[in-house]
Amino acid sequence: MSDRPAPLADPHLLFDPAAGRRDIVILGSTGSIGTQAIDLALRHPDRFRVTGLSAAGGKVALLAEQARLLRVNTVAVAREDVVPALKEALNAQYAPGEPMPEILAGPDAATELAASPCHTVLNGITGSIGLAPTLAALRAGRTLALANKESLIVGGPLVKALAKPGQIIPVDSEHAALFQALAAGTRADVSKLVVTASGGPFRGRTRAELAGVTVEDALAHPTWAMGPVITINSATLVNKGLEVIEAHLLYDIPFERIEVVVHPQSYVHSMVEFTDGSTLAQATPPDMRGPIAIGLGWPQRIPDAAPAFDWTKASTWEFFPLDTEAFPAVGLARHVGALGGTAPAVFNAANEECVEAFLAGRLPFTAIMDTVSAVVDEHGTPARGTSLTVADVLEAETWARARARETAARAAVEARA
């Protein structure tokens, strides 16, 4: 492995191990990752100063409250139409004469903010719209705490072309776990990566038993509290497929040496098996503040970032093989990851459209992966090489979304017939 290129994320290669208080920009501040990052920053003002916040624009009152609590310099919203409401919300939060933050607005606002002066950009945006901010942060030389896995999935070659060794710190719980476990050995010592999956709310069900599940059933995750899209991706195990691709890109480990195992308790977040037969597991109670603290603070650890286990209480930890027939998403993700090019973007975009259709009641649960698979097959083998551009990704996504909507509409009609 020593002759392979340096991985995007490596605990031994620190892009900028600056000590002292770090200036942080949080993208997606009103979402699950963003609000927990803000909680961490407020509890550790000696470690972090948040200078900028971005959000889609659906929760302007919360965004204004966050801006006031953190005294940020800049707030950004993707929706220009909410700027009047945001200004009103900021006026309600700030005292007369108190300096208020600059407002950036529009589809490129988060991208502009990602390039602003700071130490670390936490990209907590959901979906492939996070690609442009990811590229902007890397291009500007910021340390990137990456929770937006989709930007790496759809733009892998673009990200790899920009990122310096150690510039990316993963924030997904699984990849933060791998990141920490990998610190115990050299790259040549690694035998395989083992990514754990909770199994979601439908663990143990057959494909036939999944046919009639409802949106409410799918949103009832047994161990994690997440947004609706991520929760549905957990129910289909698409999230685990994306994480396999992400692990391959972050750590430069071949797909055949990345395994998925079902672990219902979600205590062990992932494992690294070394060539001497040893396996190191990173374990904490399910809480995203721990991975966020790794992303923002590494190589330093943040005291009391998240709860620890109470080892005086008995507990049982279980591990099961993945049912690939009932949950084909991981296998399909390996396929598109190996194809490369625009195939991962097609997979991700088609899935986003199908999840939206399922949440709206227009598509049965099992038709999500059937539709995604059909769109991937129609897309075929993409062009390979290093010539991938942002325009290529956007074009592939636009095509995949249109084909997914058309295919999903036919599937919905057939399901009602």
C-alpha cells in the first residue's frame, strides 16, 4: 500500500494542526448536524468561534437566534425570497444599534461562505448541493469537516484533485470511527475496513414483508434521530452503500476490502481489521456530537463532547451479516462506485428523487431501490478517467432525476393497478 497515493482522510497526516481557538463556518446550521455543532461550540467557547452560518432558508427564526447566540459575522441562505423574513428575525434578536451579520443569499451563498476566512468549514448540508461548497472550502485551503457525504460520492475525482493530504476530517459516525481506529497502525497494516449498520427499522424483514411499509414505519429509526431523507436512506440501507463508496474514496481502500456488518445497538460505529488479525473498534453511545468534535478539533479531543458508556451496567452487543436480497442498496453502491465517473452521481440523484416520492406517498418502499437500479442500468458505463467536471456531474444528475421521476411514476401506477 505504500506506493498508493495519500488518502483524503488520514489521522497521521494533519493538514493544519493549529492550536488554540479555531474559527469555524457551519454549513447547514439549522439541520441536525448543524444544531449539534452549535451546541458543542457554545459549550467550548475557548476552543471554537463560529464566524459564519448557512441554511436553506426554511427556519429563519432559528437561524437568526443562532447568529445572535454565536455573534457570527455572516449568515447565508439559499432562498433569496426569505431575506426580508430573515432581516426581520435578526432585528428581533439584536438590540438597537447592535452590529448585525452580513447576509448572503442565493444558490451560491453557501459556496461563497465556505471560502471565507476561517480555520475549518463544517459541511453539514444534506444532498449533492453540498458539492460546490466542499470544492470551495478545499480550494480556499480550509480544513474540511465533512458530514455531507454526497459531495464526495458525486464528485469524488473533483474532490481528490483539490484536497491536500489530511485536509478532510470525516464527520459521519462510521468514517470518524474508521479515522480514529486507523490512527493505531500504518496503511500497510490495514487488512480491511468494517462499516457497521444499525439495520434500520426493518432489520430482519424479508423483501416480501417490506412491500407494505408506510412512511411512518420507515421514519421510526430505532437508534438515531436524523432528518427524514437520511432516515429513509437508513431504512433502505442506501446510506450504508454511500458510506462504502465514501470509505473507498477517503481511505483509498479497494471495495473488496470494505465490508458491512449489521449491529443493531449502534454502539460500535465501525472497525479496522489489521494484518496481524487484530480488530480495533470505535464505540460510543449513539450521539453525533462525538464525530462532530473529531471533525472540528482533531488532533485534539474535546472534553465531554458526548456521553460515554456506563460500564457498571450490563449490555449486549450483536452483529449480523447483511441481508443483500432484502436490502440490495449496498451491492448496487459497490457497482456504481467501481464504475466511477458519473455513475455515483446518477445513483445518488435517482435515490433522492425516489425518497422524495416515497415521503410524498407516490412510491412504495420497495420501489425505491427498484427504480434506482433501473436508472443506473439505463445510464450504463460512464466515461472514466480524470476529465470529470462539475458540469458533467450536474448533467448526469439532471438526467437521473428526470428518469427517476418518470420511472417512479410508472411504478406507482403499476402498484395501484
